[in-house]
Amino acid sequence: MKAKEKPKFNTWQNSFWMLALAWREKEKKVIFLGILSAILTVSLNLTELYVVPVILDTVETRAPLGRLALIIAGFAAALMAIRALSTYITPLEAYGRLTTRFAVFDALNIKASSTSYPNIHDDNFEKLGKKSQSTINHDHAAAQAILYTLRQLVTNVLGFAVYVALMTAIHPLLLLLIFLTTGGAFLLNRKCSEYLHEHREEDQAHNRRLWYLFQKMQDPADAKDIRLFGLQPWMESLYDQLLEAYYLFAGKVQMRLFLAKVGEIVLTFLRNGAAYAVLIYMVLQGRIGVPEFLLSFTAVAGFAAWITGILENVSEVRRYSIELCAVREYLSYPELFKFEEGAALVPEPERLYELKLENVSFRYPGADHDVLKNVNFTLHPGEKVAVVGLNGAGKTTLVKLLCGFLDPTEGRVLLDGRDIREYNRRDYYKLFTAVFQDFSLLAVSIAANVAQSEENIDMARVRDCIDRAGLTAKIESLPEGYDTKLLRSVHFDAVELSGGETQRLMLARALYRNAPVIVLDEPTAALDPIAESEMYGKYHEMTAGRSSVYISHRLASTRFCDRILYIEDAGIAEEGTHEELLARGGRYAALFEVQSRYYREGGMDDEK
Ligand code: ADP
């Protein structure tokens, strides 16, 4: 069996971390109001505890009626005041807990969107991210519930302390008995919860199967098949079998719950019986009167409740703490890149830079071979380089190394001769603008998507970039033009652009950003052949004044570049202009021949 991993942060650390977060996030009220609320709860309990015995005592001692009325009024006023104050602070405190949960949410968002890029593809980081999500996704999730439970714990500890003082008059053996019976009942209940927890997956599996069948029988998509193939009796008998198995499982669970309940009742009976015996004995001995008897007996039950509360709260806080460990580990996940601690880099306007891969090798974590091995390549200032090669050759990886999304396993990436690892990586990204293969649209206006901001949008520039990307006619045909919102999943009145239109929009976005290097990773994949050739024609105009890296698996699509790198076998197999590569008659020339024949004659013959 795999040994259980020790949590990286203990219960104290996590509880303190949550309270410190509430404090920092200007939600100090969670702490102050929590303490106040605990005091109020215990005060209410004590007041209620004393009402009857005090009144009884007053009646017994034949006090004047006026005094009795005063006492009753006093109790009524105290109870009302405490309840009113509790009612007033409850929502304030709850709001504080909610905003603290959102502070955790915010911290997770910031980490997710700013962590070193390789972490995004790290399974462990991803797993922690998923686990963290379940601590913030509702009111009862750990990041909010732990604050409530901590407050309950303070209440129960306070109540316990007050009751210990109150019950010193009672026999110490009775106190011990209360401890033992209450502890015993708690352990029985915990055994049940543990059983449920251990069999959680079995329970879920039963439910999943039952739901699957239930949904299948209701699903319009399956309706024809169920009727045509006469599946109904089969499904019905399957349902019966599943239900039988589930009842068998549920029966075992119920039996445990029942036995625990019986145990709890027996223990409570023991406790109350002993308390009655001791207290009655004390009354008979004349050591206490009836009011004290009543007070003490009620206090015995109350005392047991505080103890149960403490035990339950402690185990709950521990459970939440284990869940919160994922959040803590996620937030403190090591950063591979330098950010603020790196050297600052402010790209100078109009300046072009030299980028160099020096003896670069790269292997993805867990892989058994290098995607790139000992690659040397310089992107000279203002140069237009194409990177071509078959699918999976390593073109995107090469560009990711150049852009600083990945660091080489061996070798260096140099910016004007200086290792890019020395720079603040966020600053380094300012050197680039790009169209990547995956489209990333934001649920804002078209203009804001191009400008990547909703403030200070240079509309003339937006129009110009949209025009250069060949999207003007489409945008201007929309009733709201550049203000049209994108993404129907967020805005009901949004438009959905086609794949090709979205790619053009991504191109406009890349053109809008002022950066000395432009990277275009298969930027025509979603375009039709006419749009594609139109784009090739405008390539120089589009990339004027910048260095550019153009990735494609279409060999001939890169003739307009100054230099072509052909990637194969984990390295730059050939390089030169299109004509030079053809003249050389190597791998590039051979593959170009295959590709162009496919286009000339139709691919079917080649594939045979
Ligand atoms: P290309 O852009 O030339 O199609 P890539 O650079 O995307 O090729 O991928 C090169 C190789 O690296 C492929 O074999 C691919 O499966 C592998 N690869 C790409 N990304 C990852 C990753 N995140 N983890 C592991 N392997 C990867």
C-alpha cells in the first residue's frame, strides 16, 4: 500500500494563514465579529441556563412579587439584547467569510495567469489547481467553511471553560464520566464518517451507474435506438440489478449509522443516569437545593455539548486544512523564471534586437528523448525567418524557447548576447507579438480584443490593423461595428466569428502591439487558399520594421522570408532561401516535390 503523504502545511499553519488573509484583505471583522459572536452565543446559553433556576429560587424564597417581575423582565431584556446583537452581526460576519473566500479565489487566479509558463503543462501543478478549485467553489467549501468552524471552535472552547468553572461544585468523577461518554460517542460517530469516507468511491460508483441508466432512458438521442432494438426490458432489468447492489451497500452503511446511534444513546443514558444519581444524592444530603439541582443537571448536558462541539470542530478544521494544503502548495509552487527579481528590460522604440539560440537542447519533462538537440540559430535584427518541418518536428518548441516560454534543458537563449534567464521574464515578453495556433478571444468588444485593453484604445490603429488583416468588410457589416462584443457564452448579443475570421482578428491583434519581434505560428491554418495567398503577398508590409519568425508545415508557403530553417531529427537539418534549398536537392527539396505534386495532381495517387 502506498504510504500516506504527510500534508505540507499543518492545521495551525493553515488556520493562521486563513486568518492572516482575512486580516490583510481588510476583513478583520471576520476575526473580531467571530470572537464577539462566540461571546454572545455563550452568554445566551448561560442566560438561558440560569432563567428557570433563578426564577425558581426567587419563588422558593418567597421574594416580593415586584422583585420577581424585575428578575423576569431583566432576563427577557438580556435575552432580547443578545439575540438582537447576534442577528445584527451574523450577516456581517458571513459577508466577511465570503469575501475572504474570494480573496483565495483571486490569489489562485493571479498565480494561474502569471506562473512560469512550464508550470501550465506540469501535471502536478494542474492537479493542485483542480484540488484548489474545490476549496473555493461554494459557500460550504473549505476556504469559507474553515472560518465558520474556527469561530464555532472558539465558541465551544469558551463555553467549555465557563462550564468547567460552573461545575466545580459537582463531583470530579462525574466530570470524568462526562468526558468519557462524550468522547466515546464522538469516536463512534467518527468511525461512521470514516467508513463513509473510505467507501465514498463505491457510493459514487453506484450513483453514477444508476444516473447513467436513468439519463439514457430519458435521452432523446437514444430514444430511437431503445425502441428499434427493443432495449427497454434489458435496461429495466439492469436498473433492478443496480438498485439491488446499491441497497446492499446502503444497508451496510445504515447498519453502521444505526449501531453508532444506539451506542450514543446508551452513552448519553449512562451519563444522564450517573448525573441524576450524583445530583439526587447531593440533594438528599442537603448539599444543594432544587434550583441548583436543575441548574447542574442542565449544565451536564450543556457541558457534554461543548465537548462534542470541540471534538467535531477540531476534526472538521483538520479536514479543511488538508484541503487547503492544495491551495497553499499551488500558491507557493516554485517559479522557474525570474520575474521582479530579474533585470529590468524596457524595449526601446524602433530598436531591433538580435536573438540567438546557442547549443540549445530541449526535452519535455518525463520524455525519453530531446525534441531539439544542440541547435544554433541567430535571428538577426529585422530578419524574416521561416521555420518549416513536418508535424511534431519541434517548430513550436523552438519558437517557445525563443519567446521565453520554455528554458532550454541545455544551452542558452541570448538577447543581444545576454542570457534571457537574467531578465525579468515579464519584461522579456514585451519584445514579442504573436499569432499562436490556439485562439484566445476575450469576451469584450472587437476593438478591445485587438488592443488587448479597454482603455486608451487607438481606434485609427485598430482600423488599420483590422484592414491589414483583411477583416474590415466583415467588421463594418456588423450593426455595432468595432464595438461588437465577442463570445456568446458570456454575452447574449455577441457575434460568433468563423475560424478564418478569428484568425484574421488574431493577426490584427498581433499587428496592433508594438513589439520588435513578431511570431506567426501557422497563421493561415484556418484561412481559405485565396486569403492565404493574399496574406503571403502582404507579409513584408505587415512585418515591416520588425524581426519575424513564421512557422509553417507548408514548405512553399515561406518563400517571402529571408531565410528558411528546415527542422528535422531534433535540429536544423537545412537552411537557406527556398531556391537554395531546392537547388541543394536535400530533404527539403524532396518533401517540397511530394507536397507540390499532391497539389498539382490531387493527393489520392500519392497516398496510395
Ligand atoms: P511542431 O510545432 O513542429 O508540430 P512541436 O514543437 O509542437 O512540433 O512538438 C514537438 C514534439 O514535442 C512532438 O513530438 C510533441 O508531441 C512533443 N510535445 C509538444 N508539447 C509537449 C508537451 N507539453 N509535453 C510533452 N511533449 C510535448
